Amino acid sequence: MNLVTAPNGYTCPTDPGEPGLGLQRWSVSDLEARIVSEFCCGRDVLEIGTGLGVSTRAIAKMARVVHTVDIDPWVKENVELPDNAIFYSDIREVPEGLDVAFIDGLHSTEQCVIDILNARMKVKLGGLLIFHDAKMQSVMRALINLHPTLINTAAGMAIAWNE
């Protein structure tokens, strides 16, 4: 896959866009990829929203294993993943008891709430929940009850604990 540097991450010219939206995917920035990968060092990780695989590959460099979920068949067919990354089209297939979740799926408030609920079922109590695009109002509305800690990056990141 040919990735192109964008102002706040990467895009892919052959990306047909997210299902139902048609909007081209943007990945995390290099700084955000480094931040999230550091939180995942030596851990078993859930990633919701494989997208272009930029965060998946960064996390996999540091994590024990990455269970990455994306409903888009284009992602499954086009994104190359490292050996310690397992792709799922259905979150129900992901094992429980994971250490960390990185959530960067569809950014509507409703879907963010669903992603949070799914992540909380898969991540053990006391585990870490990391969110991309926390500066977006739709994402922040979903996060508000978690009392997240914000990390000032281009897209904004947030962390909370699974309690």
C-alpha cells in the first residue's frame, strides 16, 4: 500500500473511503503512533479501527500481540499487518482479558459509545483505554463519563482506565 504524508498523519490514494461515508481515511501522525505504542509496550492490545494500519504497525513493534478490528473488507484485503497482529472483522471474536485498547473507529458519538462498551468487555479491569481524535466533539461526548486525561497532539488523544 502506498501511503502519502498528510498534515496530521497519512492517507492512501487508492483508499475508496470508509463504508457508508466515502470519506478518505487519515491515520495517526508519527508522534501519535509513538505515544500509543509506548503505552502498549509488552502488552496484549485491542485496536478498534485498523484503518490504514499505521497505528497497528507502530503498536505491534512494542506490544506482545495486537488484536485489530475493522469491518471494512478493503482494509482486510489491502492493509499489510505484522506477524503479531491478528485481524478481525467482528469484535465478538476478539479474546477477553487484554491489557490495552486503542480506539480509532467511526467517529460518531453513537459508534464511539459502542466502541467504548466493546473495549471495556475485552480489556481487563484496570486496563488502559486510549482514544484518538479526542478533540472531535462527537468523540469527546462519548468520552465525557470516563473522565479521560487529554494528551495534546494534532488530533488530540485521551486515556482512561477500565474501571
